[in-house]
Amino acid sequence: MTQDLSTFTPRNYRINNVTLNWPKLSKPVNPFGTEQYELQIETTDKSLADELKANHFNVKVNEANKSFTISLKRKANRADGSSNGAPKVYNADATIMEDVSKIGNGSTGNVIVYQMFYKTAGREGISNSLTSIQVTDLKEYAGASDSMFEAVTNIDAEPQAPLPMDEPATANPF
């Protein structure tokens, strides 16, 4: 028997002590034509995963490391086109985090998600909108290296002869 979701009361749902991964909270991203903020949360606690699944979250199992992940998002704009604003991000002491770009994968925290019933284009369900994050253990993102090269130490050395090239492949090998 299917549950009647139309009677669902909108609420804020708090999820505690999860790993924070792939945060895109500084500015909205546009992966599928809609600007949004994103965050993936992860836990190895099966009972928490079961609770989240029962509370309208799309929980995915990661067999490689025996964990459970949920991708959360917040649309950058409301249906009327006005700004929805970025999710609020707090430090462990509940003060506003000034530079959210410093949140790296593996940070730990708590999240609040706003849930409400929706019915549109013949579909209905419970939507989840990332509202706020509290980072309780920050793993600072240091950025990726821009270079895939190592430093050259013998710049003044004589140039080496080029390595011989293999014969180019013919256009029609048959």
C-alpha cells in the first residue's frame, strides 16, 4: 500500500555526525541546466542509513568502502526567479563560517534539510533542500596542483636528441 504523501507536514530534518564530501557551497553549479548548491554526505552507520531512507532520502550504498551516501542540493533560485540564497554554513562553535571554500572532503558535521511535499508534471514526492551545515571537524581543502610537471633542475644542459618516432599508422589498415 502506498503512503499518501500529500498530507506530509513540511519540516526541517537534522542529520548529525556525517562525513561531508564534494561541497559546492561558494557559488552555484549548473550540472543539468539548473543552478544549485551541492553537498554529499556519507556515513558507515547502517541504522542511520535506514532511518534516512525511511525519511525520504535517496540513500546509495558504496560497496567499496561499506558506506552510505546521500547527495543533497539547494536550488540557487526559487520558482519565481528570485534568489534562494546559499545554504548557511557554521563552524563547530555555531558562528558563521566566512570561507566555505576551505571545506574539504572528509570534514565532519551536521546538516539540516528542509523537506516538503511536491506535485508537478504528474510526479509527486518529498523534496529535500539543503538548508544549513555545521562543520564540526574541518579538513581544510588545499586545492589541486595546477601542474602535472616536475621542476626542471638542469635548464642549462645540452638538449637531448629527440627519441625516434614509430611509423605513423596507415589511414586504412585493411
